Amino acid sequence: MRAVLAESRPGYRGAKKQSDVCRTVWFLVHVSPLDNHSRISYNLDTMKDTNMTKIIGATLGIIIVILGVYFLYARLPESSNNTTGEEENGEFQEAVDRGISDEDWTRFDERIAGLVADIEEREASGNRDISLHLQLGNAYYMTGQLSLAIEQYDNILSTHPNDAAALENKGQVLLEAGDPAGAEVAWRKAISVGAQESVYFSLTKLIRDEFPDRTDDIRTILEEGIATLGQTQGFMVDLGNWYHEEGMLDEAISHYEVAWQLSGNNEAIKAVLDDLRKERADQEK
């Protein structure tokens, strides 16, 4: 990804923070007038009318609270009902746990607060700086706040729709959030406006992993990359791998031979090339 995703934190701290809905439910259940009746004990044979009245009142109170919680929860918008960070389809992750220590959280909080303050100060004076939004989006991503990261990249794209860095980074976040189709759209747009070679590889890996019935697209993407950026070691290796996956050993070998030459005789590439030649020789026996 661009603009090295380095320093940040999620204001969503995984299990360390309850959602607003959870806090509301907790408050209604645990901080209610019914607490005075929570330890009622009684004997059916000796119960007085006053005790019976209390029990009936407590029971009705419990029913009212349950109904109140139900209707409160049912009336909340979908985004608020989503306490797990996922959409109803169980795929989109609004946040993920990065396993960040409390000490690092403190530093990330300070970093994010500083970026937010800089953005607000500059925009108050009419001086919009999209590089700050990119840094803030990257900070959110690094700390697992995926939906907040996307908001920052979309903020950039709202005024700079062809910003390759924002498109590239948004694609990575969408993929991690569980939206491979959205990631593909972002990366294809990034490629169309002049993305780096790495985005082509991200896109081909995405198709291999998420859309295995579309492997022909991989060849098309790589050939477009070569036409745009020229032959590179990476393109030749990835295209050679595609030919090998498709059972076309001659083409795989020829691409690896070019990759080896472009690499300056890289030993790892030579080892794969030797294996491919051996595989072809075994088939010809």
C-alpha cells in the first residue's frame, strides 16, 4: 500500500469496548428499579399480601424491561444493531483486532488525535490537504478500524476520484473487511489511473483466491500491465505461474526464462525454472 501504513489505532478496541447498543442493554438490565427485588425470597404458605404485591410488581417490571429492551433494539438503525462489526450477511467487518497493546494504543490515540486536529485546523482555514486524510486512513487501517479508514479514503476520492494511492489502499481495506468485489473495483480503477505494479499482483491474487472460475482474467490483467509498464521480473513470474497453472509448460518456461534474465540471474527464479524444465522432461518420457 502507499504512504506506508505505519502509526495508528482503532477507536474500536475490539472486546475492550461495548457497542452503544450493548451499553444501553446493560444499563436497562443492571441499573433498574428492579434491583431492589432481585433477591426476593418467600414461602408460599406464609406470604403476606404485601409480599405478593411486590412479587407481582417485580414480575411485571421485568416484563416491561424486556419489552423495552426489545423495542429499543428493534427500532435502532441497522448500523447500530450490528454489534459484531459485521453486516447481516456475516461478511463485512467494520473492525478487526490487531492485538495492539495498551501502551501502543496510547501512542496510536495521540497520533490519530494529532492528525484529526491538523485536518480540522487546515480545513477551517480553507486549506484542504488530502495527504493528511491518507495518513489518517492508513492509521485507522493499521489499528483495525476498517470502516473509518474507508471513510478517509472516500473523503479523498470525493474531490480527487483518480487518486491512485487512495484507490489502492481502499481496495486493501475492502478486501480485509470481506468485500472482495469492492476491492476489485477499487484496484481496477487504480490501475486505470496509473497504479504501481504491486496493484496488478494484488488483483491477480484476489482473483485466484476469491474468484477461481475467472482465471482467464489473470492473464488479461498481467498482459495489460506489461503493455502499460513494460516487461518486469514480477510480471513475467506471475504470468509464468498462470501458464503453469493452466498446464501450458512451454509458455510457463519461456516466461520464467525472461524473468530470470530480467532479474540478473536470480537463483530462486532459476530454481523454479529448473523444476519446470524437469517437469516438462518427465512428461515427454
